[in-house]
Amino acid sequence: DMLISYLDPGMSFSELCEEVREMCRVQEDLPLTLKWIDDEGDPCTISSQMELDEAFRIYSRSGRSGLLLHVFPSIPEKPGMPCPGED
């Protein structure tokens, strides 16, 4: 599914997680992994305020029309590995 929403570049990581959980109907007790595609085409995990700020910073200088988030109701088996269901 694809959902579109306006994200305030000043929003906190916890606000983003709350909005994504609501939009995607991911229960609070399920893990949540957020990834975005950087300007080199690589998936980058957003798991902190610092990573969210960096995503917004890079997105704003890229001139793209939107920051595309991939949402997974799971976590990777190991750091750097894809999430279950991520291709």
C-alpha cells in the first residue's frame, strides 16, 4: 500500500513513529522499522532523532518532491540486514 502524508521537517522521531503507526495501523506492541531511500538509492534506517534530522536535511537539498518512507512492522535479524518482507 502507498499512503501520502505531509511531514513537518521539525517533527520529532516519536511524533513520526506515532503518525506512521496510526496511518499504517501498526499496533503499539509490534516492532516498527522506518527506512527512506537516500540520494544514492540506498535504504537508510530512521531509528533516532539524529537520523530523522539527517533524512530531512538530505531530502531538502535533493530537490525531490517527497521523502519516501518504507514502513516495516518488524525488525531485521541483525543490524545491516533487510527487514522481513523487504526486497
